[in-house]
Amino acid sequence: MSLDDAQFVNGNSQQQSVGSVDLGSKRVSHGSRGGGADSEGFSMSMSHRDINDEDSRLIYVNDALKTNERFEFAGNSIRTAKYSIFSFLPRNLFEQFHRVAYIYFLIIAILNQLPQLAVFGRGASILPLSIVLLVTAIKDAYEDWRRHRSDRIENNRMVSVLINDRFQLKKWKDIQVGEVVKFSADDTIPCDIVLLSTSDPTGVAYIQTINLDGESNLKTRYAKQETLSRVPEKDRINGLIKCEKPNRNIYGFMANMEVDGKHLSLGPSNIVLRGCVLKNTNWAVGVAVYAGSETKAMLNSSGSPSKRSRLETRMNREIILLSVFLVALCAVVSVCAGVWLIRNEDDLEIMQFYRKKDYSKLPVENYNYSGVAMEIFFTFLMSVIVFQIMIPISLYISMELVRVGQAYFMIRDDKMYDESSNSRFQCRALNINEDLGQIKYIFSDKTGTLTENKMEFKYASIFGVDYSGEKINIDDEHRGYSIQVNGQVWRPKMKVVVDKELLQLSQNGKNTEAGKKIFDFFLALAACNTIVPIVVDTSDPAEKLVDYQGESPDEQALVYAAAAYGFMLMERTSGHIVIDIQGERTRFNVLGMHEFDSDRKRMSVILGFPDGTIKVIVKGADTSMFNIIDKSVNLDIINATKSHLYSYSSIGLRTLVVGMRELGVTEFNQWQSSYETASTAVMGRVALLRKVAINLEKNIEIVGASAIEDKLQKGVPEAIESLRKADMKVWVLTGDKQETAISIGYSSKLLTSNMTQVVINSNSKMSSRQNLEDALNTYGGPESNESSLALIIDGTSLVYILDSELEEQLFQLASNCAAVLCCRVAPLQKAGIVALIKNRTDDMTLAIGDGANDVSMIQMADVGIGISGQEGRQAVMASDFAMGQFRFLVPLLLVHGHWNYQRMGYMILYNFYRNAVFVFILFWYVLFTGFTLTTAITEWSSVLYSVLYTSAPTVIIAVLDKDLSRRSLMTYPQLYGAGQRNESYNAKLFWLTIADTLWQSIVVFYVPLFAYWRSDIDGSSLGDLWTLAVVFLVNIHLAMDVFRWTWISHASIWGSIIATCVCVIIIDAIPVLPGYWAIFDLASKKSFWICLLGIQIAGVIPRFVIKMFIQHCKPSDIQIAREAEKYGNVMELSGQEIEMNPQRR
Amino acid sequence: MEVSTTNNANGASTKSKPHHSRFTQQELPAWKPILTPGWVITSFLAIAFLFIPIGLISLFASERVVEIVYRYDQECIPEMYCDNVTGYIQSSHTNKTCIKNVTVPKKMIAPIFVYYQLDNFYQNHRRYVKSRSDKQLRSASGEFSTKGCEPEAKLGGAPIVPCGLIAWSLFNDTYSLSIEGKVIDINKKGIAWKSDTNVKFGSNVYPKNFQAGDLIGGGKLNESLPLNEQEDLIVWMRTAALPTFRKLYGKINSNLEAQDVIKVVLENNYNTYSFGGQKKLVISTTSWIGGKNDFLGIAYLTVGGICLFMALNFILLYVFKPRPLGDPSYLSWNRNSSRQ
């Protein structure tokens, strides 16, 4: 794993990678405090805090009883399922009613049960709620059943556990903390286990953590020297482990072990975690420390963060408006009802249709009448019940269904399937699909996002000599470097392009001064790392491949390079390494290693040479290395190296500096004793070790520098160009050096040669302010041409700018720039930059990254996208969407984002319309019933209206309809602007829709009213006419707006019309309902058919006229593109478009 | 909820490449209609040419309907009771008979329908419309299901059949017509829907305890006739949709000549005075469109006319301000650049 903020071959990056951003926990501050050093210091304290007694757990090795005596630790049975058979109903209901919408439903249903307010029958009032609850419950139950099944499979897997001094098979779920567990090669590890011994005599175990963090390369874990020779069956181990409380940091572990009176310290390299797989090791034995739900894997399997989409936020505003309408309607009805009652108060007793008093009982009492005031109040509540669907509850459910459908299509899009990593697109958050269509700012990480994070050794500068000359591919001359081992040929798995001159020098020039330096250089590359060589069989039995497994791609590249030049690492254990140097096998003792940390930004090993000399080899980032290099000698070489480094990084290469120093015996002894004290220290071990390392790493003699290329991913320049054409601003935030960042900027077409670069590099607040003001004065004017300005700013300057009053100036400057490049930024600063934009504009932000250092920015942005690539899975875990390649951003945003947004926007408006038109029809009728909330439409039809009559087409059209084809959207990225300009959903459209709704409701209601005024029509017949008319009308309205008619759209729209007719017929065929046979009587009248036809036409005409008028006189881009799709020539269009595109000039 | 391809437990490298189909790629064959000027004009013209004739025919049919509407509620109050209308109508001793004459304006061809029309009578009032028991009406076994019928559900514990306010308020004015002493026969059979007499109202349900309470709401029923033969009740129980409504009283199967003077003998029993209602006698022929109502004809003519007008407008628009379909120079980013 390589983190680009260090840009360093980091020996043990585990501690640093999660440190800055603890996975899942929301420790992202708005803006960045302090910058790099602070956040890292903070991280160190998090992952390497020392154990206090109160937050530690004690584990007695091989004594589960005693371990669990005082505190009951979690058993190893896991439970990802939420419900059991008994708890399902109450818990599921409880969870469902967490949604406000359902509570509204419930309150309405309960109100309706009061006899005073019983508008609908009991069945009809509960039906919609119960349908919704049932559908959701079935969905939840199915998901939970699948979880139950996988839990059962997991829990019942078998593993060997030491019971009564014999290893016996035991189910996973029965493992207890403190038990000794044995597992073999390719076994999945059942819980978090501290290694005691392995089949390897040095106690090494290799594990694959793909299930945990997605990294496929092997990692090494070690059993402690003191325990690895013990055979648990015979030689009972009695020890005590004191370790941290369970936490979710998968890269940190802190513990002490007491065995036979000795205190040992345990770290992350001594623990294997649940879900990992043992590889290349025959067996391993360990003691369970965390089990079941307390394992790090389970603690990390939390859900994705929940965000709310912009469209939904806007929609909620309109829903509040709709509730105001609702209250207004109810108020009108109740006031009118009150006036009516007061005016007729004297007659209420005798009025045949009111009959206030009940004479059947004595004394005579009012029947169902509690005075005018109460009647007004009841009328108000009843009208809320009758008009309840004004608030489109079904909309929330429809939206969820639509998003699931959209996610289905996004996941299944083969344009977003990554062949190389075999990964599909993933939708982790299901509620922000439509945000993808409104993005304005893209914040991208560089390494692993724009680039492949597959490193390739390019150039070397050795002792002031630059070897970047003629390259040969090894295949041309011979088959690369190989060695003979026991009659077999071993060769490195990856071939490296080598420099001819350097190759010759390294092979032949041993005795020259340059040759010695080359020897040192490649020895350093081969030795100073944590790479493990794994020998892999090939089809040819006489030939084996050496696969270098390690956590850092940079290190892998360097070791392969060393092997190609004849320094082949063959074996690594914790105590020694074997390197084949030009055919001569040499064994070096590894006397100590100071692993990488992001504070020092370097690592070192202490090697004992065969001739008895001891050297310390240091490798690290140039800034950190030049601080410790002895400048009293070889100053010209240091300067030459510096200039080489500059030229390497300016063509986008990642550079590292190597140095070494011979240690005298006394110095070595001194170091060794302090190293041992430090590494067994109970308190402050990390700080002590770092101090030891810093003491050792000084006065280093320079050896050389290496340059590694990180290749751009396929299609990145084209993708960036498309995104820029779509009027999105692409900002690159990287931990790389400025020169590297700029060169990547050029190769990815983020920067072009005709851009003016505004560079801000400051070391203080004053100079930052000065820089910003200068830049603003020069380029900040509104007249400046936006497309020709690029801002390059580094992390140090950001330290002074973010979270201060300078933010505003930076924002102004940045918003004038076409490209922004931030280099040397710390993870939290990335989030700070996103917040800078997010807090100041209404524009949507998207962050894309692949590493742990991007997590904060992914969580901060409106939309977070994780690249499931080389680095771990933290970015994916924190993201809303995950995909394999940067270039998939183009189809994701331009195609799916556009569709999602357009579909969702239309669906929301349509839902408002569809429900409101029905409510208005009910309302108009109430005006003709003495304001008593009678509905002519049967209660079943009113209930089924939004559930059945009109629901399916809404959802289906919102999942399937496409306003434009994928090809048009990809050819003209500018069409994306529709989402950025809120064209599918805005206040104007809302009010237009409401006006249209009013008109249509008036047509539907008043045409039959006037046609049947003073006739002998009965309520049920007129109700049926209104039902059919409104259902036909809303479906025809939808049909008018459908862009693409597939057979599914036909089936859903015409199908729901037919379904409505069938339902109405069924309802009218029930003899105990008052409306029995009404529809048949009605349909035999010609006036019915004339009304129906007239309503449809008169209802849609205004909409049709306005639509056609706008389409002709003020066509939207989408309209033009649709016409071009059908009638125009797409190729001709694209030619013209490039020519006329202002940005390209 | 997470929708993703979940790796199985041992991270097996099964190919997760999505199965390619036109459906999953959203490329199903589709009809992509675009409303071109031709289509717009054609559809407006088509609607106009469909709607204008229908409107004319409807208007014509409505014009041919001959209708006599005679309001009698005020005129049938004897002058002495002018100040005490309610007392007059509620008393069982006053003489309610009232004789009036109406003239036939045009020749009326059989079948001629006799309706009564009530104005301002909320048969759709929520208290009223629910106050019935369809179960009870349907069969004798449902006699005791009087739920919802309050306050006309029971009389001293015994169920009222038919219960509820609707039945209780049965309209009970009667009309008999004659021309020059010759009685015009009003056929009161077959005025209810067949479905109601056959299915909805039971042949074994007889009125019980009906209109026996203190407050009389309207007409009484013949206790020896089953409900499915009480067609006045059946018609009344089909509650009207609107506060102004007509209900069929009977049919006349002979023609009436123009200028015939019909002598109407009314029994003015029904109380509409307490809530300012009106009572009217309606004698009317029908056409295929129903009774006399010009609304549909006028509405169709209006819509047809508007469509014709819109068609002309759009023709002018397309002629004077044409826009080539799919012309990229209309794209917003191209328009902006040409302006610069």
C-alpha cells in the first residue's frame, strides 16, 4: 500500500494508513486543523496508545474458564441477522415506524378509527398502511433470512481447538476467548488470534486479507520467539495476555504477553484477524483474543453512511408547501361547515338528512352531535383523513423502489465493469442516486485514482550519476535475470526494462568506485524493505517464478528492479535475508528494522554483512532524507542527486533517496541495547522506538535515488476532458510533491500548456495572505478568462489558509480557475478543501479516491466514490458508490447521473400532481355536500388510487424511461448541464405543475357535474365516472411525457388503466355496497362516454399547448439532442460542436 | 441497504461480469415519438374535426328534449298557513291536496318520464348517506344488522326495517295527471334498476316498525309488500350525487300534444320547508344524451373550436418562425459562443 502523502516506500504502512482516519468513525473536522504533522501525531497516539489497566482485557492463554471468569467476553458466534422469528414482528414494525411518513400514515389510520371521525371503513383505512408495511416487511424478512443462512454457515464451520491437551474439531461459534486454536493452510481464520507458533521455524505466517481490506498480496505475521518452539499438546503454555479493548482499527493492535515470567510486547504483526486466510504456511497455532462480534472484522462491517440527496431536500420543501395546501383545504372545509351549521342550526332537528336528535331512546339526546365548535373541529380532522394523500406518502416508497431499480441498472452496466479487477460498480448508498446528475465539483485523489498505483522502476541516480539512458527490454537479448537453485531456474515474476549501461556496470564493474556504489544501491533496494519472496510453480517443472509479496507497490517495484540488475532477494525471515548477488548467494543478518512512520517518512534496516561489518541502510522521501544526510562530504554529489530528483519528479515520477552508513561496534551495541529496551517497553514504546530510530539515522552517506513511474489509468485524460466539457470543475488533491503533481496534471490533461499557473507556496500566514492577494489582484477580476488559469497550492500554505479568514480569498481565487491542484495535502486537509466549496456554494461536490487518506474527503463530499483498486477497502467502505476505474466516472455521471436525476425529478413532480389532482376532485365535491366530506368515489377506490390504480407506471417509467440515449449523452457532455441547472425539478416547474393540477381537477370534476346537474344520476355512478376519468387522465398525462415506449412502458400504463376498470367493476359487483351495479348502468349511457372523452382532451390541452410552444420556441438542449438523435446526423453534430466549443479555443 | 456483488466467504474469484442483455443495458427496442410540427397540427385538427360534430349532435339532441318543470312547494300552501308552514306540513289533519294546471309547450313523444326534483336537499350529506344497512335490505336474515342506521335503527329494541335516515325520509308527494278529465296513466312499475329489484333488495324482506316513531320523516310503506317490490323506496335509496336532483316517479306511455293543459292533482306531504328546499314536478322526454342539458354540446364545441384555433396558431408559428429539427446551433453552448 502506498500512501501518496508520504510518497515513500513505507516499510510498514499499516500503522499510518488508518491512523489519520479511523475507519467508519466520523472524526472528520470541517476544515483541516494544523495540517500534516498534527494529524499524523494525532494518528500515532490513536493507533499506538499504551494500555491502561482500565481499558484492557486479560486473557489467560489456554484457560478459557479463567479468562471469562470475571468478564464475560463475547463468544464467537456471530449474528448479522437483525431478527429472530419471535422478535421479527415487533422489531421490524418498530424500525419501520422510525420513518416520519409511516407515522403520518398511522396517525391518520388511528384517527379514522374514532367513531366521530370514521370517514373510511376500518378495512379501507388500514389497507394502504398495511400494504406498505407488508411489502417492506417481506423485503426485510427476505434479506434477514439470507443473513441468517450465511450466519449459520459461518457459525457451523469447524476448526481445531485445544481441549484437554488435544486438538479437537469444534464449531466456530463455540470458540471462546482464551482458547488455543490451530488452523492450516487456506483455512479462514475464525476469530482474532495472537500467534503462538507456526509451521515455519522462524514463526512466520503469511496471510491474505482480501476479505478484510481487499488487498490481495500476502502479509507476514510473526509468532513470538518465546512461544514458537512450544508444542501446545505436550507443553502447556500458561501465559497472560493483556490487550486493548476491542476496537475497529484493523491495522493496530497493542498488547503485552507474559510467558514464563517474561514480558513480551505484541503488535499488529502478531495478530491474525477473523476473515483472513492463512497462505503458504502449513499450520499456525494461536490464542483467541477477540471473538464473534468483538472481532475487528465484525466491528468494521457497519453500514454505509446515510446521506440525503439534494433533490430530496428540495422535495421536502415542496412537501411542506403541500401540507400548507392541505391545511388550507381543511380549514376552508371546516369553516364552511361551521357557517352552514350555524345558518341551519334551528332546522337541524327536522332536516331529514341531518336529524340531530335520536328519539329512539329516552331521554332524547343529540345523536352524534357535540355542538358547532366540536363539529368544526371534527370536520377539520375528517378532512385531513379524506385529503391525506395530498402529502404523497407513496412517493417515499416509490422513490425507494426507483432507486433500487436505478441501482440495479448501474450495477449491471457493462460499461462500468472493470475487467482487470473483476469488479462491478457498487451502490453502497441507495438514497443519493439522483445527486449524480447534479455534480459541479469533482475532487480527485491522484495515486490509485488517476494513476494505476502499479509502480514501475524507471531511472536511477547513483552517486551523482544519472542512469536514464538507453533502455533495453530484457526479452530482446536474453530471458532476464535468473538463478539456478537445486537444478531449477528461478526468475522474478515481473520483468523490468533495464538500462543497458547500468546493467553492464552492475554485472562487471565490481572493482570500480562507481561499481561499488551501484552494488550498495541495489543491495539497499533489495534489502531495505518488508517484501517477502514467494516461490511459485510454473507449467515448466524446471522453472519457478519468484513473486515478491509486500504491502507497498513501490517496494515491490524496487525489489523487482534490483532482481533484474542481479540482486535477487530469495528468502526473508525475521532474522535474516538471502540475496543472490550476480549468481553468488549471500546471507545477511537482519539485526534490526525501524519501520516506516509518517513522521520520519523513512525506514531503515540494520544489516550484518557476511564479512562482519554492520551497516544501516535508510530509504525515504527526499525531504526527510536530505535532513539526515551528511553534507560535509560529497556535496557535489548531493547537489547532482537533487537536480536529478527534480528532473525525475517533473516528469511525474515518484522518487526515493537511499543512503547508508557503517556502524562501529560500540555504536551498534549502544543502539542494540536501547532498541531492545524500547521494543519491550510497556509504556510509550512507539515514541521510544522512534527516538532510537532518529538517533541512529543521522550522518547518512548518500548512495543514490530511484525514480518510479506510476502510470496513468486508462482513459483518464479523456475522462477529465469530458467532465470539464460537462462544466464540472476537477480538483486534484494529492500528497505528492508539487513537481510530480504538475506533471501528472499535464499528462492527464488537467493542465494545458496555454494555462497560466498561479502557484501558492507559503511558509507563514503572512506570506499566504500576500500570495493570495497578489493572485487575486492579478487574476481575480471577473473579466479574467476562466479557462486559462490553474491554481497550484501546497499543503503548507493550506495549513495557514483553511479555517482562517483567508479561506474566502482562496475560494474566490479557486472559483476563477479552470483547474486546481493541491499537493502535499494531509487527509484532513482534503476534507477541509471539500468543505471550503461545500459551505460556500450550492453546488454539488463529488470526491473520488482509493485510499484510507481519502476517507475524510469521501465522507465530506455530497457524493463519495471509492475506487476499489490497489489500496485497501477503507475508501470503498466509506463511499456511497464504488467502482474499478476513474474513467467510469464519465458514464456514471453523464449517463446514469443524468438519467437518474431526470427520472427522479419527473417522478416527484408527477407524484405531486397525481395525488393533488385527486385531492382537489374530492375537495370540489365536498363543496356540494354541505361540507360534510362525503366522497362520491367509493372508499376502496380512494384507497386504491395511489396504491394500485396509478402507482406502477410511476415507478416503472421512473426506472426505465430515457430522455436521451447513452450515445448522445457521452458525445455531448454539455447535456449534463441540465442537472446542474436544476432543469428537471425547480420551483417554477412545481408551480406550473400545481396550476396544471388545478385545471385538470376542475375539468375532471366540473364536466360531469354540469353534464349531470339536475339529472337523476346517483352518487355511486357519478363517483365511478370521476374515478375512471381521473385515472385515465393521469395515465394519459404520463403517457404524454414518456420519451421511450418499450413494451414494459406500454404494459404498465395501459395495464393500470385496465386494472382500474377491473377494480371498479369488481367493487360495483358486490351487492352489499350501496353502489351495486352502478358502473354497468353508467356505461350503458352514451353521455358517460362523451364525458369521459371530453375530460381527457380538455384536461391535457393546456399542457400540450404549452409543451409544444416551449418545444418550438425555447427548446432545451435535451429537446434538440433528442431531435438530432432521431432526425439529425450525430457525427455532423459532433464535428460542429468541437469547432464551436468556446472552451477549446 | 447495500446493493453490491457480495463475494462469497472465501473470496472466490467467480467472474462477476454483468450478464449482458438489452434489458440490463437499458437498450430495449423502443418507440421514440417526437412531436413534429406536422404531428402537432394534425392532432389539433383531428380533435377539432371530431369534437365539433359531436358537439353539434349533442346540442341538437338536447334541443329536441321537451321538458316541463313546475315548482309547487310554495303555491300549494294554503294562504291561512303562510305563517306556519311547518305546522301545516307536519300536521296529519290538514288537507294536503293541491290542484294545478301546466301546459305542454311542444309535442312530447312517449316514453315520457315523470320526475320529482328536490333542490337544496343534501342526499349526499355524510350523516345521511351512511345511514342505511344494505345487509338488512338484501335478506330477512340481516334484519338485525342495523349498524350505522342510528338514529333510526331500533324502535323500543326491535329493529326498524328498512332502517336508517334514508329510508325514514322517503319522499311521499304523489301526483296524478289528467287532460280534460281523461286520466293519464303513470306507470310506476320498472322505475327502479333491474339489478336493485333482483339482487340488492330482498324478496323476503318486509317493512317492520317503519315510520312508527314519534318523528315522521316521510312516506310509509305497505307492510305486506316485500322491499324489492317497493320501487319508490328503491329509487329513493339510490342516493343522489348532488344537492339538486331528480328522481323518477313514473313513466307515461302515451304522447302529449302541444298546448295540452295537464291538470295535476298533488298530495303535498313532504316537508322541504324546514330547510328551504324546493320541490318541482318534471315531465320530460329523453334523447340519447339523457335529459335536457346543453352543457356537453357547448363544451365540445368550445374544445373543438380552441383546437382549430390552436392548429391555425401553430401553422402560423411554424411558417413564420421555423426551427429545423435537431439543429445543433440551437444548443445552449453553441448559442453562447455565437453571441461572444
